[in-house]
Amino acid sequence: MLNKGMLVEKNNKCCINIVKETNNLRQEIQTHDVALAAPWHNKVPLKVSICVWCLFRNRWLTKDNLVRRGIISSDNQLCVSGCGQQETIDHLIIHCNIFGELWKFIKNLIGVYSVDPFQVTDHFNQFVHSSGGYAPRRLFLRLTWLCCTWVI
């Protein structure tokens, strides 16, 4: 038999779980906001937008994703550039000695100076917002980032 105290305790636990789940969902939505809005722009070809959209969702066929799907063995995870590191999206776009050099060149060319973050979405946000609140400059940096990613 349930008494009133047990019902209150059960309801409190239920409310706490709902709050925790809501906070987790809010955090997931915030991380996916970049993936939802960033790639789409009317000046960018659709194939480039789709490519970056897949990138933000970790859907590129990198070797770590191919191993996870069981398509290749775990022995074949080294980067295609020959740098000796495991091939992941973050490695290919940011940290690879071959492909990552493109970002250093572009940053020096347009005058953006920053330390590279570890994740692609953070890299996008940092690159685009490095100029502050000036909207035309942010648009230019966003288009530059999308084009460079397409080249890689």
C-alpha cells in the first residue's frame, strides 16, 4: 500500500528525471544548431551545403566510421594522407599535417589568429565569429570556411 509520503517522493524523483532529460535534450539541440543552420546559404552550391551538413553530423566515410560500420578492419584506420594518425573527421579537417595546413594558410591570408579547437563544429564557430559582431565579415568567413571544407 502506498502512503502519501511515498507518492510525494516518487513524484519528486519523476520531476528530477524530467528536468535532467530536458537539460540533456537542450544541450543536444544547442550542439545541433550549428549543423542545422551553418551549411545552408544561397551563395553556396547545394552539394557543398550537403557535404558540410554531413560533416557536422559525422557522416563522412572516414576510416573510423567505416570501421564502426564493419566495412573495413580496425587495422586500416590510418589517415589517407600518410601522417600516421587515426583518420577521423576532426583529424582530417583540423589536425592533419597535410589537410590542416590549409587552415593555417587561410588564417594567415585573411588575418585570423587563433588556436585550433579539437572539434569541427567548434572550429567552425571560432573561425566565423573570430571577427566579432561585424555581420558582413562573419558572412565572408562563413563562406570561406564552407569553401575550404569542400576543397578538403
